[in-house]
Amino acid sequence: MRDRKLLTVYDVIVDNYNIEEIGEGHYLHTFTTKTTGNKFEYEGKSIEIVEENERYNIGYEKIGGRNIIALHSLSKVSSVNKNISYNYAKQIASEDFNINKQKNDDRVSHSASDGYYWGKKYAWRAYGGIVIAKEAFFNYLDEINHPSVSCITDDPDKPFAGNESIAYKDEGLEEKLDALIETAEKSGKRFYKSELYSKKFIIKGIKAITDKK
């Protein structure tokens, strides 16, 4: 899984790609993204790392005001295989299941008594939901009326506590996520669509999968 400290931008188009020799066999690769104009860079060999006008998911760090690409977290959007990505995300979820359940138990409180409920963040992580964006995951569950309840979240790592939020019922959660990915079909180069969900969404490539935002 991609390092959680990295920042991520999804589905951006490469523009103004340039390679400049900087000495001792090293080259500076730079490009901007269309629509935003944000600049990204990387120092390495002369081999091109991206293609002009293609779409990528980019993992990067901000260092001294510069956006430095992490090559292991750079993936081409058009090369995503939804099943491989989902299986990878489910494997991560399985490995981290007990950790996320413990955090959910400690940090999420609610009044429901008809089964186990996950706070939003932990529901997204529990069964491989990290293969899609959090917003798409939550919107999908809301649209299909997956059982939910109001809850209070308390994160000791954050300077605030007692936030009102939503928790989703565990029963049926994995099956409904399975159904979304199973019915997902490509809609152009950028998105997937499903008969179960009204909005288009992105399925991440393996290198872009993270349980961060």
C-alpha cells in the first residue's frame, strides 16, 4: 500500500513534460497538470516516466514548496484492472482488519443495538472500500440506503473530539461493495459506472491505493 504520509492527486492530465540534465548523469523531470497547472517533479535517469496528455494518479510529498513525485505511487489511469485493484485492496483490509476494528471500538460510539456498526472511515477501510474514493463510497452507501446510524467519533490523534458523524452497519457491507465493483464498467478512459449507482467513479490503480484521503 502507498505510504500514508504521501499526498495524492487522482486522474490528472500531464502537460508541459520536460526533462533537463542537471549533471552527473541525473535529470530533472517536470510537468504540470492540465486544469490546475500544479507542477510536479522528480530527479532520476533520462528515461521518460509519464506520457504527455495521459491521465495519472500521483503520490507525492511537499518538500520545500516543491511537489516531489514518489515513483512507486505513480500509476496510469487507463491501465487499471478493477479486479486486481479490488483484490489488492481487500488483502490490505484483511491484514488490517483487527487494527481498524479496535480503533472503531475505541473511537466510535452510537446507540444502535441491532448489530455491529462501523464509523465512516473504518467502514471504508474494513472490506477494501479504499479501492475507490471515500466520497464515492459514502455516496454509494447512502444512495442504496445501506443501514446507518448517527454516531460520535473521538480521535485522540486529532485536536478535536466528539464529532457527530455516521456509522454504517456491518451486515451486508462487504456484499454491497462486491456488487458495486462486480457491476462496474468502463465509461471512457477516466471513470467507471455501475447500474447500482447513479454517479461515475474512479477505481484506483494498485500504486494509488491508500487508506488516507
